[in-house]
Amino acid sequence: MKELQDRILKDGVAMNEDILKVDSFINHQVDPELMLHIGQEFAAHFKDQGITKIATIESSGIAPALMTAQCMGLPLIILKKQPSKVLNDNLYQTEVTSFTKGTSYELTLSSKFISENDHVLIIDDFLANGEAATGAMRLLRKAHATIAGIGILIEKSFQPGHEKLISQGLDVYSLARIGHMEAGRIEFIE
Ligand code: G4P
């Protein structure tokens, strides 16, 4: 998606060979117009596939996932990183480890919002090692829901996530694929 790639080149900051800072338009301050266009792009790519719900992992995936849900006329489920302190009945849970952040969390979803009749599109901001997407799929499959595909804003194609998901036959649609990065330089691949 040219608009996202141009924005990454303009406002993204490659900190080193691994980490891209996008906190001025995705992670911290959010550009709603860009998020709307991203939602439209995902809606066009994943249309007519019988998708019943959009899912994302809190927190940076919420803005683009909500716009996608709006464009497709579907509900958004936010997979929580810890169980709710007030509502903890009938939860599906699975542990996810983030290599980038060196942390683990208990991905959580109430059984009220998912069933075997659901065909789910997962949206997230970054694809690095694929652990978040894999954990989200594991959680949704605990409810016997099926996975329609995965929509990613920024894929770091030099990390193993893309290959890991593609090798399972999944439809992974990444709007910006970074083939190489170093401080001050970002290169995309098609
Ligand atoms: P994986 O899910 O693909 O395996 O990736 P990994 O666990 O290694 O990292 C996931 C977390 O790290 C996500 O944040 C993701 O947004 C963030 N991340 C990964 N690479 C980058 C990067 O190059 N730049 C930035 N800014 N973030 C990166 P999270 O823990 O889910 O937190 P949140 O931001 O969604 O709250």
C-alpha cells in the first residue's frame, strides 16, 4: 500500500537493523485518516470470504482493526493481554512470548464473543516473529472458530513470522513489507 509505505519513509524511524519506530502515526499518536484507508484496503482484499468477525491483540492493532471492522460491517474482538479483574468466567487463554519485547502475556478471550460459527480475520500492526498471530490463532481455534486470514500493517520480512504463517497455508496480507533496515534507511520489497 503506497500510502503506508510513503508514510513510513516520511515519519518512521529505523532505530537499528531490527526496530522501526512508528509512534507518531500508529503506536502512540494515531492518524485516523490513514487508519481508515488501511481499513478500506483490508476490507477490499478480504471481501466475500464469509468473515464474521475481526480480531486484534491490544493495543496498537486496535485502530486499524476497528476501521477494518467498520468498513466490513462486522464486530471487532480485542484479544486481551491479561484476564479482566471483574469478569473472568468462561475464558479461553493461551500464553504468548514476545521476542522483540522479551515479555510473555496470557492472551485472553471470553467465550461469549466467539463460537465455532465464526470465521475470523486477524489484524495487527507488526509481523516480526509471528508469535502474536500464532497465539491469536491458537486462542480462536480453542473455540473451534476458523481463520480467514491475517492482515498486517508492517511486516519485517527479514524476520521469520511471514514464512511461519505462509507455510501453514494462511492468507497473510501485509501492506508494507520491509526487506532490510538499518539506522536511517528502510527498504521495501514487493
Ligand atoms: P511477533 O508477534 O511477530 O512474534 O513479534 P514480537 O513478539 O517479536 O513483537 C511483538 C510486539 O513488539 C508487538 O507489540 C509489536 O507491535 C512490537 N514490535 C515488533 N517489532 C517492532 C518494531 O520494529 N517497531 C515497533 N514499534 N514495535 C515492534 P505489543 O507487545 O503487541 O504491544 P502493543 O504496541 O500492541 O501494545
